[in-house]
Amino acid sequence: MYFFYIYFHDFTVALRCVISAVGVIHVPGYVGSEVNVSCSYDEGYESYEKYLCKNNCGNSDVLITTSNPVKNKYRIHDDKTARIFTTTISDLHSVDAGKYWCGVTRTGKDIYTEVKLKLVQDRCCDTVTKVQSYEGYSESVSCTYESQYQNNLKYICRGNRPSTCLQQALITSDKKQNGRFRLDDDKVLGKFTVTINSLVKSDSGSYLCGVQRNSDLDVFSAVELKVKEWCCVRSTEITGTVGHPLTLQCPYPRQHRDNRKFLCKGDHRNSCRDMVMSESRFALRDDIYSSSFSVMITKLEEADAGTYWCGSDSRWRVGNYTKIQLSVEFLQHTSTVPSTVKTPGKTVPPTSENLVKTQTSTMKALGKTQTSIMKALGTTQTSTMKALGKTQTQTPGQPVKDAALYVPFTVPPVLLLLIGILVVVVYKWKYHKVKEDEAIVDRNAPKAKGLEEVMGAMDNDIYGNQEVMMYSKKQTSKQQSACAQYEDEDEEQDYENFTTSEDIYCNENFHLANRK
């Protein structure tokens, strides 16, 4: 009877524990994560020991007490102000699911509260919504929920672990805007929408839409987002001339016939400026029959160089726009002076260094021309003197002193010719110097014009000199005919290679005839 009484007594105590329990606390959790079991107590028990036990709460079933707050994977904390003690169970496994008791130690019967722990696998979900978009776009993700959760907290997180989703939420319904993320809750339709702006490729991945439930696990739906790089972009390059009109062509799909067409400028399509709306020089003309529109720039400017985007889809979907790389250049004035220096996207006018090099080359050419003229004159003088000497030695019976009489008739014309050429050269050099100074003051003036005038003038001088020589040659031929009666055939063969010297001989025969 004694042993039976003890056994019956222990059974009675355990039974009284169950009967004394105040309500049941349901705690859900995920395998592999942790849960918090919170139990309240009445006023006056702040200093009493609290504990968490399992099964029938025998001595071996006590998992942790406030007198020893950390044990294995259990931690306990007593908030005496709120009169709530909380036990944290980490590294949950499926075997951890079941019944627990929150206990408060006291003399006589302890106070117990029943706890039921429910565990599920930390993953979601059977059905996944797939969404595809492109870099730079804005994309919306819609998540539905049941009507009884209209006023519950909604949120979205990255990944597929429900246990940590709320703690790592990107945005919640109590804070509708967070950076690139915005959440809008339509309680009538039972749907909340999360919009992600300016998508990047790293936004690709798994997302969970969550609805918080106070007494059970939150409700989730899964979304798989894939962000693609831009492809199949129609692009073109075009070059225009500053001050001239230019037309840009942009095709579009036939279904966009009624869409608003646009042309904007900027390195990136998301930050470009609408040129048709902001610049009066840009005029748009739509041709619905060819499914294209054109934009005319009435007077191209240097600052117009850059990247342009034209299209008919405000959402910037692939294939519905064209990328244009525009380069500008300056009008070339002459082929002798380089007037443009092209760079990517822009053509710049010639530099002063290039102009100086061109002018230096021109001056060298003038110097060479002058040197050639002087050499030709020197050769003529030398030939004349040689011819004179030849006459003196080949004409029998004529004294040498007579030859000196004819020199004054030939030397003055030669000196006058030399002086005239030098005056023209000096004048042209000064004229070129003035043009060069004007070119330095105004770099944008047509620099080649002055140089062409100088070269043309030199050509005219040379042609003028040639005309003088040809005239002299004609006169010589006439004089040769006049004095042919005084010369024999052998002497004519000797004088055919001379022009000026022949004038001297003809004059000499003329004087001899007079003397006779």
C-alpha cells in the first residue's frame, strides 16, 4: 500500500500540474532556426524561479531555469518589469516539436502554462511566379492574400528562407518607400504590389512575399526575378557639318503608330533630355506609312555631338528604340590647308601649330622660287658674257676695245629686270606677312585664301617674267633677220643658242654698217 500510495501521489501531482495549466501557447518554428517561448506570470512572483520543461516535467524533463540561464541550446531571460520570461531554443530539429511547460516554482504546487511547438521545413514554396525584365527597367511584383489578412503586416524579402524573411525585409507595408523599392497594398483586391526601380543584373534571384500572422507561421508566396542585359539594340553613327541642317531617321513597330515619338540626348537612356521638347532647332516629323519618324536639326552646332536615343515606347522595351552616335565637323575651306581635325563625337578646327607649319612650308616654297629666278638670271648674265668674249675672239679684224662699247646697251636692261623682280618679291613678302598676322588674330577665318593669293601672285610674276623673256626673244629674231645680210651661215649656227648675245652682235653689225 505504501508504494502504491507514493506512485499514486506522484501521478496526482502530475495530474494537478496539467489541471493547473492556464491556457495553451502555440509556438510555430522552422527546422534549422530558433524560436522564442514567452510565458507571463502574476504580480508577486517576480523573485520566484522560472523554468521550461518538457513532457511531464519530471526532474529529467527540466531543460533550463532562471538560476542557470544558459544551458546547451537553451537560454532564458526574466523580464520582471513586464512579468514575462522568455526561453530561446536554437538549432531546431524535427524531434524538438511537441509539448512544453512554462513553470514558476513556489511552495506547494508550481504554476504551469502549456506550450505546443510546431516545426516545419524552412523553405517555400510549391508554386513560384517567374518575372523577367531588363537592366534599367522598373518592374512590379504582385502578391495575393486572403481577406482575413487585410490589416496584417505585408513585406517582401530576398531569398527563400521564411524563418528570416521578416528580419531581412526589403520593405514593409508600414513603410511604403525604401530606396528603389515601393509597396502598395490594395485591400479591396487582396493584393499588394512591390515595384523595383532601375533594375540591375544583381537584382536577379528569389524573393518571398510575406503576410504576418500573430498566432501561426506567416503566409508566403515565392517569386523568381530574372534581369537580363540589353540586347538587340539598333545603333547607328552619323556625321554632320556645323552650320548645316541634319536629319535623323528612327523606325518604330507598326503597333506604335499612335504612341508618342521622342528623341533625347544623353549617355544613358534613363537620364537623357528630350531634345524635341527643349530645343526649337529640333523638329519631328512622323511618317506612319513607312513606320518611321525623322528629326531635323535646322542648324547643327558643335555642342550637338553626342549620344542620342529615339523611340516610340516610354517603357524602353528592347527593340523599340534606336541609339545614334552623332559626330560634328567644321566645313573645309581649301584643300591646301587642313581645316578639320576629327575626334570621336566631335571635329575641332585646325590649331595654330598646324597653321604655322603650313605657313612655314609656303615661305620655303617662295624662297625656292626666288632662288630659281636668281639662278636663271645669273645664268643669263654668264651666257651673255661668254658670248661677248666669243665674239671678240671669233670676229677677225675687230679690235677688242670696240666690244666694250656695246656693253652699256645690254647691262642696263638686265639690271632693271633684276631690280623689278626684287621689288615684286619684297612687296609680296610684306603682303604675306600682313596676312599671316591677320590669320593669327582670327584663327577661324579662312586661312588658306591669303596663301593662295600669294602663290597666285608668284605664278603671275613668273609668267610675267616669261613674257618679258619671250618678248626679248621675238625682238632678237627680228634683229637677226635684219642683220642676216652681214652674217654668213656658219656664224648663224654658232649664235642660235644665245638670245641676249645675239642682240649685242646685231647691234654691233648695225654700228659697223653706219661707220661704213
